[in-house]
Amino acid sequence: MTHAQNNSKQQKSKELSGIENLIRATLKKHRSPFMLIRKCALRKQYERFRKCLPDVTPYYAIKANPDPRIIKTFVKLGASFDVASAAEMKLVLRLGASPSKIIFANTIKSGEDIEVARRRRVRLMTFDNEPELYKIAKHCPGARVLVRIKVANEGSQVELSLKFGADHDQAYFLLRKAKALGLVPTGVSFHVGSQSKNVENYLQALEVSANIFEESKKNGMPLKIMDIGGGFPIQHFDKEIGVNFERMASQIKKQMKELFDRKVKFIAEPGRFLAGPAGILVTQVIGRTFRNNKNYYYINDGIYGDFSGMVFDHCKYEFKTLRRGQTFLSTLAGPTCDSFDTLSINEEIPELYVGDVVYVKNIGAYSSASATPGFNGFPPAKIILV
Ligand SMILES: *Cc1c(COP(=O)(O)O)cnc(C)c1O
């Protein structure tokens, strides 16, 4: 083993014992289940994004985790925000975000929600169809609009192109139409699908977008904003390969430089990338049995709670325990009276006892946000910022 490898291994184990000490200390003060959100990790991811894509303004997509303390942390860091509804918009405004730092990035909005945007002076929004333009023109005249185009979501964990995005050859006409209706045709947006490890998705989408910029400019309607959406991937497992944000970012940066005018402003809508790595979910074993020749452990959070991402986000997680030593093939299940609430049927983990901790890292995004707390009477896991 090289010196560098040895160092990084030592660093990893130091980090691990730091996390485990934090879990033990928090359990003395709080009952599980709880989600620890490390503010230093929020900050680190935000700064990492800024450093790797210095010309791209990040709009935190709050649907990943709308906890007010997380939003506040990003407000303080100077972030902008991506909201999908009037309620999300009001929340970020209440927490101190300025209306000029908000994008209403749901291509389908109700007339009432668009009214809220007008009243609150949120001017930037996306659309991908003509009926939406009529609605925006009626409820928020003069809005600045970005046309969202359909792009390849090849290999992404969550497909978004099945539901959103105009065909490329329609984009210019839609922007023209926007102008005719008194709106301000401002640019193009796309989303390559969430947890997109495939940089080609971004590179191709930028190429298609650049053509739309070109066509618009040629026709005397130059565009100003290129919105490269979300999808930036994180590592959910310690030994996961194929996630390299730094490399991806440098390829995206190069593509932007080659294809776009220097005057074009770039923005992005990262959700998972900013919130995911900060979250550590801490649960405890509340029951165990031996069936089907295996140990079954029932923990106090499940599919209806912070593991909802296994359903909606198609996410897999790495379950960890505080015990070391011999491992056995085991099943982990949530607390509700539903077989569907089974988290894994093939975990290699040490033997556990009632009261033992099972925890998961990198679970800050699309977890508590999509939970159905209260099902079967189980309360939601507390979110604790540390
Ligand atoms: C969900 C969503 C995002 C955030 O996506 P991530 O993959 O979490 O970065 C950004 N923009 C829009 C329009 C979305 O729907």
C-alpha cells in the first residue's frame, strides 16, 4: 500500500469513528429515529459546487430537503433557490431569500400559484408547452421564461424526461410565442434525470441547447440564461465507483465554454448534491427474530418514513451498525404492519440486539421530504442539525 493510500484509509477510519461518536453522543440526548444533518457537509458541498463550476449559479432545489434550517444555511451561504409550488416559494421567501434569487422551476403551475409568483415578485420560471404560456401571460405578465427541453436521461436513477420537456424543434417557436404574449424569452433549461452519473447527458443537452441559443440569436431574439438543471450525483455507498463530480464538472465547464457566448449566464438546480451527503439517519433495533433461516431485525424507521426514497427515489442505501466482527446474512425491516416495509433481505451485518443502532449515511435528500409520517402511528424521525 502506498503512503497516500494509507493516509486516505486512515482518514476514512477517522471520519467513521467521528460519525459513530457523534451518533453515540446524540443518543444520550435524543430518542431515535433521528436524522442528523451536518451543517459542515452542507457548506462543503455548496463550496465544492462553486469551486468546480465557478460560472454556474446554484439554485438549491428545496424539494430534496425543505427543512427550514437547511434552507437558512443556504440563504446564509448566498445560494439561490429552485421552488416547484407557491408553498415552497413562500417558505424560502420567509426564510430570507430574495425574490430575484428564486426560479419557479415547475413546468406545470396552477394559475393561483403563478399569481403568487407575481405578487411576490418572483419573475423567473420554466415552461415546456403552449397552454402554460397563456396561463403565465395571464397571471404574471412580463415574466422571464426558460423553455425546458426534453433531453436524454440515460442511466439516471430517476427519469424525468418521461414527464417533462418540449421537443427540441419546438423550443424556438415556443420562445417566439412567449414573446408574442408579452413575456420575456430568457433562455433554455433541462434536467438530465436525478443522480446522473453519465456526463454525456449534460454534454449532449448543452449541445442541443446551444443550437436553440444560436437559432434565437440569428432571429434577433438573443437569450441570456442557460439552466443546466439538477442531477449531479453523490456517493451513496462508501466503496461506490463511477461517481466523480470533479471530473464531470470539468467536462461540463469545457462544453459550456466551447458552445456558448461569453455573455450567457449559467445557472443550475442541484438538490441531491447539496443536501444528500449531509444526512445521517440513526435508527435502533426494536425487535428481532429468526425466520427463513435468517436473522430478521425490525428497526424504528422504514419505507413510510425516512426510507421513502427506496420507493420514490429508487435509492439503495448502505446500512451500518456500531458492532464489528463476524457478519451474517440478515433481513432489515421497518416498524409498520406491512411486508412491503422491508428494507433489505440480504444485508451482511454482525449479530444485533434490541436497542442496537443501524445507521445510514448520505441520506439527506429525498428521504424525510417524501415520508408519510404517521402511518400506523409512527412519528417522523426528528431532524437534528449539528
Ligand atoms: C428535482 C428537481 C431538481 C433537483 O434534482 P437533483 O437531481 O436532486 O439535483 C432540479 N430541478 C427540477 C426542475 C427538479 O424537478
